[in-house]
Amino acid sequence: MQQGRQQIVDAIRGLSLLGILIANMAVFQYGTAGSQLLESFDISSFDMGVQSLLEVVIIASFMPIFMFLMGYGLSAMSISMTAKGRNFYTAMIRRFSLLIILGAAHIVFLWEGDILLMYGIAAFLLLLFLERKAKTVLVWFIISFVLLVLSNAGGNADSGWVEGLLMQYADIANNVYANGSYFEVIGLRLNEAPMFGPVIYRIITTLSIFIYLPMFLLGIYASKKQWFQQVENKRKTFLLTSFPLILVGLGMKSIKVISPDAVHGEGLYIVGGNVLAVGYILLFTWMLSLTKMEWLSNRFAAVGKLSLTNYLMQSVVCTTIFYGYGLGWFSEIGILLGLLLAIAIYTVQLFTSHWYLKRFRVGPVEWLLRAWTYLSWSGSSKAASKKDTVTM
């Protein structure tokens, strides 16, 4: 049976959520600052080895996939809404504004490692490219990728002051996360987070969208060139192209992990993360389009259709497990058990998402976003139209 375009895209998004959760586990367990200072915790050498492996294979390579899918989704929505005579830009401004609000609320009330705020801000920038021709988008993709490479071509900057700031914050944060009440954790984020508090800090660090700009643009280009149309005719190309990209990406990322003081290690890690992400996208597309993978692909697609709800639920579950106002496992279980826990949480989402979509058309957060975007209550129940929708 052939997999539809939106089915493949949703399945890749769903599978990517597993990578996002695994990458975020160290932050849930040790805090934003602590996850960058793991040597200060009593972590076994074996667990540090597992973390090094995750840094090469997972971390910094699944966020770019989400950026790609966001660009793809925005372009697909633009094409669809324009064809139907709808005012795309007005609807998208509402959509992006709500994403920013959700992201800010996520940071303050749940977890400081949010990506929705960056999504919302970055989306306004992408409006400049959505109506450009595919060739124009490709040119800007090449320019942005070259700039990314050049901006990281120098030696590693002296980050001593950053490490000092992180250590100062980690000393305060670790105790609050491990032992504090819910309101004490909120107070930490509002009053003690580095540089003005978490929301403004995240807006400042949203400059990191330029690291992912090539992936945003590549997603737009992929939509315009219909990468995921008739995938069954492109499987061989996807497979053969994925392997060299994956090998190059893994090699570039490994340099920093193997030799942290390498002159170009940080830059190669960032660029390699993007290269590896593209390789994964192509490999996942090939894998998920196989007939024998249809059952699993359907489950991944269900997770992807509920991506916002599942992403926020990961924060709810993990902060409840690790923070002091929940089970209090902060910095207690280590990297390997954290990895296994991430897989267990995702497995539950894999089956509950499929169960949920048998009864409802969209998830609660997805419904809220769609209702506000289109100023309509439609699409919130199973009885609504079952046409494919593009999620972001």
C-alpha cells in the first residue's frame, strides 16, 4: 500500500519526537545549566560514554528535523490556503502569535527547554520566503548554509564567562529542582535564570534560529519540489543519498565529542548536526514508506499528528518524575536509565496517540491552535471533515 504525502510527513515528525525526548532527557535530569556541566555530577564513566554516543547520534540532529518540517508545513499550508482563496498571512500571524504565547507559558509553568517560542518567532521570518519560487528558496538555502559554515569556521570562542555563569546558576537551580515546590521552581525561572529570566533569555537566544535557517528553507524547498509526493518512485534515491550525508554528519559531530578542545570542533558539530538531520530525513522517508513498515508508520504518524500535545505532555511527565514537587528523581537515575525511560514514555505515546485518533480528529493543543488560526470551531471532533491537515 502506498503511503500518502501527509502520512509520511506526520510519521517523520512523530519519529523525530522520540529523538527530541532522548536529547532533552539530560536537561530534564540535570537542568539546563547542569546538562552542560555533567562532569560536576556523580555520573559513571559508562554513563558518560552513553552521553557521548547520544551527542553524536541524537543530540542537535533532531531539532533541525523539526525545523525542516516546520518550513515544509508552512509552505504546504500557504499553497493550500491560497488555492482556497483564504487570507494566509492574517491566519498565520494569529497562529504564530499563539505559538509564542504557548512557548512563553511552557517556559514559565512547565519547563525552560521550550522550542515553541522559537518556532513562533522564526515563523515570522519565514513569511519572507513562502511565496518565492523554488529556485529562489534554494539559492537562499545555499547562502544561509554557507554563512552558517563561515560563521563557525573560526576557533572556538573563549566561553569561560559562559561556563562561570552556568556554574553559578546550576548551584542554585539544582537544589530547587531536586527539593523545591512547584512555585519555588517557577520563582527560579522568573528570578534566578541567567540574563533577565527565562522568557526574555529565550527571546535573546532565539537568535539561534539562524543556525537552523538552512533547515527551515530546505523544508520550504522540499514542499515546493514535492519531495514527499509519490515516494514509492524515489525510494532508491532517498536511500542512496542518505548514507553519505549520515556518514559525513556523524564524522563532523564526532570531532567535538572525541576532542572537546579541537579548534573547529564546535562549528563542525553545529554544521554536522544539520547534515546528519538531512540524512535522517531521507533515511526515515525510505524506511517509513516500505509496505512492511506500514503498521509502525501509522503509529509514528499518529504521534506526529498530535505533535504539540505530545511534546507538551513529555514536559509534564518528565518534570513530574524528576522535580522535587513530583517523584524527586532529579540527577538520580543517570544517562542510560534516562534513555530507557525516554523510550518507555515515547512507547506509551506511540499507542495512546493511535488510540486517541480513533476517537477524535485532532489533539487538544492542535485544536486550540487551529481554532485560533482559522477563527473556527471546525475540525475539533471525529465528525468533522477527514481531509488531510498539515500540522506544525
